[in-house]
Amino acid sequence: MATEMATEMATLGGGCFWCTEAVYQELKGVVQITSGYAGGTVVNPSYEQICTGTTGHAEVVQLTFDTDQVSYRKILEVFFTIHDPTTLNRQGNDTGTQYRSVVFYHSAQQQDTARQVMAEMASVWDAPLVTELSPVPTFYRAEDYHQNYYRQHPEQGYCAFVVATKVAKFRKMFISQ
């Protein structure tokens, strides 16, 4: 008799969602990833609207993960390793509020865990963390062509130079341990 999987959701913004999605596709226990937008004021925003930086939304990924295989703490440890949480509204050459570092928590327990991990990570970085910590707002799924983007377009310039670098860093730090 099959037992039901215990799952939880996490919603994270660490710059471009293509990078974040690609890394979490490699993490054992993540069972679903959806790229999207959250944290702004525009209902059902488009990618074109997001790119203006005027919607208030961040590019985020919403993860469903099996809590028997990976903890929320580990999800956050990966998150704070694969992006720079010390740069306000920026990740590399991507600038604007849509690229901000943000953890949208789904429960009081997630909020507490995020605070603990952020406090621990503050000592790892040379500058103060600017990661926003807020309750999860309405999540809007990004357009279909953004879903699974890196796996579908590994040779595309941004993917080859930016996303691949983050995936390689993740593999070195978390898979080869």
C-alpha cells in the first residue's frame, strides 16, 4: 500500500526565475517547480509588464517539495547560496525590483525557519542581507515559455553563461558532498 507523500510549498525570488528553477530541478525532493510572479499590485501580470519594474512583482519560483526527502531549511540554504542576498533589487546584470531577493513564507513555522537561516547566513556574507521576508501573496504563474526554460534552451546565451554557472555552483556545493 502506497503512503501519501508529505509535501510543502516554498515561494522564493532570487533574481531571474530561470536560474532559480534550474537549480531546484537538481535538488532531490523537489517534486514540482512553477516560475511566476508575486508580491506586486498588478493582477495577472505579463512578462512584459514585469520587465518594466513598475508592477511591484518579483520573479519567483514556487516549489512543492517532499518533506521526507528535503527540509524547508535545506531549500533556504540552497537559496542563500545560489544568489546574492546582499544586493538590493539586483542579481548580476539584472536590475529592478522584479529581481529582488525575497522569501515568501507559507506558515509561521516557515517564517521562523527563514529568520533563523537568514541570521546564520548573515555571517557568511560580507555585506548585510537585504532579503525581504513576507507572507506569501497571490502567486501568478508565468507564461508557458518560461516554464522549464533552462532545460529547453541550454544553448541560449543567458542560459549558457549565467544559468549554467549557478547550476554548476549548486552541484559542486550540494551534490558532490
